[in-house]
Amino acid sequence: MSTFPTLLDTLKKASDRHLSELVEWLRIPSISSDSSRLDEVRQAAVWVAEKLTNAGLKVEMIPTDRHPFVYAETPAVPGAPVVMVYGHYDVQPVEPIDQWISGPFEPTIRDGNLYARGATDDKGQVLTHIQSVCEWLAAGEPLPLQIKFLIEGEEEVGSESLEQRLPAMRDRLACDCVVISDSSQYADGQPAITYGLRGIATYELKLTGPGQDLHSGSFGGAVMNPAIALCHLMSSMVDSEGRIQIPGFYDRVRPLDDIERDQWKALPQTDEQFAEAVGVDQLFGEEGYSTDERRWARPTFDVNGLNSGHQGEGVKTIIPATASVKFSFRLVPDQDPNELTDAIKQHLKQHMPSGVNWSLLPDHGATGMLASTQSPFMEAASQAIEEAFGVEPVLIREGGSIPIVTQFQEVLGCDCLLLGWGLADDNAHSPNEKFRIRDYHCGIQASAVLWEKIGKLNS
Amino acid sequence: MSTFPTLLDTLKKASDRHLSELVEWLRIPSISSDSSRLDEVRQAAVWVAEKLTNAGLKVEMIPTDRHPFVYAETPAVPGAPVVMVYGHYDVQPVEPIDQWISGPFEPTIRDGNLYARGATDDKGQVLTHIQSVCEWLAAGEPLPLQIKFLIEGEEEVGSESLEQRLPAMRDRLACDCVVISDSSQYADGQPAITYGLRGIATYELKLTGPGQDLHSGSFGGAVMNPAIALCHLMSSMVDSEGRIQIPGFYDRVRPLDDIERDQWKALPQTDEQFAEAVGVDQLFGEEGYSTDERRWARPTFDVNGLNSGHQGEGVKTIIPATASVKFSFRLVPDQDPNELTDAIKQHLKQHMPSGVNWSLLPDHGATGMLASTQSPFMEAASQAIEEAFGVEPVLIREGGSIPIVTQFQEVLGCDCLLLGWGLADDNAHSPNEKFRIRDYHCGIQASAVLWEKIGKLNS
């Protein structure tokens, strides 16, 4: 491509605008789990649809029962591969709000980072691909491949609409490779390509005891305390080493292979650095596995929220009427979230004390994913990242889940590239989420180079 | 007393005013644990001080570091006993506020009950004694005994100021018997005199894990989850039958004697009635003890509040940075709350996983109490109650704690009468606290008769 060096030059010149556009998008509080935010979530969809329309793409807002998809495509290029960029415009909740240094929807620059909810997860990251395509088109040169964008608004609540519609959209979304930037580099200065993700299964358990809060003096000893029942139940799910105690839980877990274990052992980050980065004295987890093995390739159980009784100032000596817990599992290939739900129900039934009523609400589930590390797309991505970031990427797995990825593989029969421009300490899902501005710009550049490299592959 | 039948008549005629005065007092939101309510707590003290002053008593507001005592006395009566009425003008918090049918500080009558926070615990109950004394004095006749009132404002937060000041106030508070109405009748239609109370020890445990909430995908399996640690720890405190697992916990527990067990077996309420009243399918507790034995004479452990991570709508897959729990024990004679605190610290230390920091905050503690069932005051109270309520009271213990009672016994060397006018389902400490209006008026009448009976005893 004769115009390509010019394009990279253009990208640099446009960097201020690229940043201010991201800031604009981040101002929209598109929290998909908050039913009072329907309008704001929609505004975030409209924002990206307009951005793509203005660049000349054919754009469609596809309504769903909840939050719309934004679909866009560039013209087909016969003989060249088709790539679909997938990302999401919805964001996580912001609590605890008092821990944010600047408002979650008032994007603020500090120390070369842009702070806002969604900065890295995923507005900032998906926008890198949108910017690279927009600039390519603005340069007046046709792209050497066809690019389709699918930007959804329910990723943070389980991608239910997309999951349901995907089979019916198979022809429209047909592609050779899906590109997703919704993960992290391995470490500061060490970019990575992620070839594996964990699955997920999330639940809420509600326990109901007495008809209302009771005086613990008059009733303590006579009535089961739902908060204690909840602690017993959660304690029964996992032992003190982090081994999950639900019968059959590990039956389908695919063991790690020795090649992976050896590759990961060579990765630069030490446990001490990792512990310091997350602010704990000591790491924790299943014996016999390294930290990366535990968080990338072993299933885990976490309690995400506890809620019962008196939480305000001072003492209130009650037996609370109710207690509830949100908990989740990260799964690995080949665990099945539906099987897990059945096993959990069985386990809870066996351990449930008398005197409390219970309901278990499974929220969403997804299986884990493993991509080929040998594809030409992987090679193209590796080269593009090395050109943009100046360092060859390492091949890693990620402990997080992008529930729709496995389904893309299954339904579309495509390859998959997970190119994380973020950093592990970007605080996705936490207060003070950020995206390093340099990584944003390098991501845009890597994306532009990637289109050039993939354009040279045969379809 | 020739004037006595007239006085009972007066009480009946004044009943509307007695009720409207209680309503007035209940409107004042005197939540002692809420540091933003200092003014309102004080207003409640001023209200009762004015009521007593207007009746002609010598009244003093005694300041403390937190909430003042209201002290008042009638003239000494040589040769007759001195009685101190103890009560409190402070109330419990009101959460969960959305479960109140009418506002906690908007006293409302429904079905013969007055609903408001503090209705039974303790404004309504202590006011019965104040009304009886005020009417006696208003009738122009001297009381046949000296009555001292000590109405404090920290009962719901542990009576710390009173505990500290009590030894220095020994002479002023000197009395033959303390009368306290801050408990319940045995059941609807069955009044009771309470001769035993459980002690209490309350705690808050805070666990801190990572520096902030972490993404459970990227970090799950690498970092100890403080909410899980909390569930393990609480689960380790008590077994599934309600037996407390802290080493040495039962060492000092005074066993129940057979006479008590037999008396309690004869009490009319069945487990089925009790379960229905509190809204559970099934009661719960230590094997080998009846329901009354478990709640009156056996120590218990309760979790009063759990707080961690995401509690809002939807899913937030985090490892929470912190988790906290409020928990409490009800103790029996001769357990010591300070010894317990040491044992809990030891137990937590042994069970604490690595990777979390913790702090244990003991809030308040008190030993349990047992009064003589044979005193002439007990006999006088029994007769007074039978005259006012029309039924002979049964002798019971109570599972609740009035931390200062044991200290009155120890410091003042006095007898103690616990005369509960409330009902078990009055929702003390719960939403929709109430006091049956008939019980309020019967309480005033029983109190007036009690002064007459005690006045006839020799000092």
C-alpha cells in the first residue's frame, strides 16, 4: 500500500481529536445493568453509530428487547479476508462511588492516563479500531479488506440479546476472523495476544428467615439466622485453599498442557510484583498451580456482594429477616455453566438449614474459549503489534470472560484475535478505571497496521 | 390510702391525654447511635424532664459525653422504701425504612396499637411509671414512698456513660428496689415478671483484601476474597445446630436448674404458635433445650449485618476490596464479655486466611442477670399486675439484655423488678414497632397500684 506510511502520519496528527472523541463517548453513563439508564445506554449507541456513519460506513441500529446493536460495514473486497470487529458500548456500574478520585463520567487526564468508567472496558479499546478504519477511509483510499463492526450494549450483563440473535445473523456477520480488544497487555511494556478466556456463571442467592427483623435477645436461639445460614452455605462452596467443593465441579476441567505451563513460566512478572500491583501482602489460591495458571486456566469461585441486616453506624442487635449474596464462578474449557447451575442447586439443597426459604437466580453463563495459536491472523496481529508498540507480543490466556466469543467461533466458524491494549491495573470493573493515553494511540496504530497485514492474506 | 380508688378513676379519665403525651414523645427521633441526631436525642430528654418538672418533681438533666441522663425525685418518705424507676428515652435505628407501614416517627394508631419507633422500647413503657406518679401528685396526695427516676439516652448503644458514672452516683441513686419496664409479657393475656436477663457482647469485624475492588476474571484465583474469608470465619464461629465453636465459650455457663425447667414447661405457648408469630416454618436451635430455655437461659450467636461488594441491581463480577460483619452474642450468667472478646480474637487469629487484614471492634458488653424470685417487692408487683391486668403474672426470664441492671444490683445493692408491659410481637428493634394501647393504660394502672403496695412495706 503506497499510502500506508502517510496514513500512520495522519494518525499521529489526529491524535488530539482521537482523544477528545473518546472523552465525548465516555461522558455518556451507559450502565447497562441499571434499568433507570435506558436512555443513556441508547445515547452511547447513537454516538458510535453517528461516528461510523460520518466516516461513510453503512450503519444500522438493530433494536433488541434491551439495548440495541450497532452494526456497520465497509464495502466487500473480493479475494480478501473479511474481519468483524466486536466490542461493546455499555459499561459496568460505578459503586463504590466515593472511591473515585474524579467522577466516573467526567473523563479526566492524570499522569498520562484517561480516567473514566469504560475508558478501557470497552469504549477506549473498541474505538481504536473504529478510529483506524475512519482515518483509512478519510484518506480516500479503499481498505484492503472488508471490515464489519458489531458493537453491542449488553456485554456487561451477559450479551443475552446477541446470544439469541446470533444464529439468525450468521450470513450478515460471516467473516474469517473476529477482532476483539477488550482485554489487557501482559504487563506494562509487554503487549500480548490472548488465545484463551475463562467462562463464567453468575448467581444471586436470597435467603428469607423470619417475617421481619427480630430482636436478637428475645428470639436469638429460637430462630435460624439467615445471615449465618448464608455464611455456612458460602463457606461450604469452597475450602480454605480455594478448591471448590461442589460435587463433580472439576470433572470436565481440561488440564493445562506442559507447553503452556512452560511458556507461562517464562513470563516476566513475579508474584511479588503482582501482589504489590493489587495491594495485598500475599497472593492466594489452589496449591500446585502458578498465579497465571490459577487465574487463566483454573476455575474459581468468588463472592461478589453480601447484603444483610444492619449496615449503618452503630449496633443493631437483630436477627435479620433476609440475607442475600451475589456469587460467580470463572470456568475453563470444557465446563458447562448449565450443568453447574444444577450442581449448585443440588449442593444448596443438601446444605440448606431448616427455617429459611431460598431462591437461586442464575444470571448469566458462558463457556470458556481457546483459540488456535497458529493461524495467519495471529501472525499478522503479532507483526502489527510489534510495529506499533515496539515489542513482540507474548501469547497468553485471560481469566476474564467475553461470553460471546465462544459463540462467534461456533456459529460463524471464524478465527478469533483478542488484542488487549489495556493494562492489568486499568481498574476495569473498579473505581478509577483508566486507559493509558499512549496505549490508546498505539492501539489505533496497531489496528491500522493489522488491516494492512490482513489485507495481504488470501481469503 | 383513702384516695386510692379515686386515683384509679382519675387514671381512666386521663387516658386520652396519657396517649397524646406518648404520641408527642414518640415524634422525637431520638436514635442514640446516629451521630447526626444529637439534637433530637436531647429533645427527647428535655421532653421528659419538662413532664416531670411540671408534675412537681425535683428534676436535673445530668450531662455526659454523649446523651444526658434525666434524673428526678419525689420527696423522701421516712420509714417507707425507696424505689428507682429506670428507663431510656433513646431508640433503635429504623432501617429497613421501606418496611414501615407508617413512618417510624409519625405515631399512628391501627387496630388498638400505637405504631412508632420507641413505642414499646422504651418510651411507652417507662412513661407508664411517669404517668402514675404524675397523676398521684396531681391528686394532691403525697406518695407513700420515695420514687427516683433515672431516664437515660444511651441504652440502645450500651449505657456507657451510666456504667462509668454509676459508682459516683451511688448515694444519690440509693434505693431498695429498681423498677424497669423494658421487656414483655409472656404472651397476649399472660403478663409476666422477668427475673433473669441475658448478657450481651457486640462486635464489628472488618476485613480488607486488595487495595480496591478487582475484576474477578483477571484476578480470581490469585487473590483472597475478603467476602469469602468473612463467610468462612463466621461459619467457624458456630456449627449448623447453633452450638458456638469458640474454645472455652461454654465453660462458665450456669446450668439451668430443674425447678425452672419444670416451671417453663408449664407455660402456655407452643412452638407452633411461636413459629407462626415470628413468621417461620420451623424453629431452630441447640438440641436438648426447649425454645424458652434456648432464648432465655442459653447463650447464642447472631450475625446482625453483612456488608460487602456489589449490592445493587444486576451483576458486578468483582473481588470486593472489603467485607464487614456486625455480630453479637447473648450471654448467660456467669459468662464474662471481656473474656469472650479475648477468646474471639484468639479464634479469629487462628482461622484468619493470609492475604486479608482485619480489625475487630468490640462495641459493648454486659453480663447476664438473675434476680431473687422471693422478695416482698416481687410479691407486691405480682398483686399490682393481677389487679390491673386481671391475670396473675408468671415468672420468666428474658433473652434480651439491659446492660445496666446487673450493675444496679452490684453497685446499689438493691432488688430489681422487671415488669414488661409489652408483647413479644411488638417489633422492638424491627420495622413497625408498636405498643398495644390497652397495655399502656394497664401499665399505668399497675404502676399506680405498685406504689400503693410498696408503700405499705417497711423500708
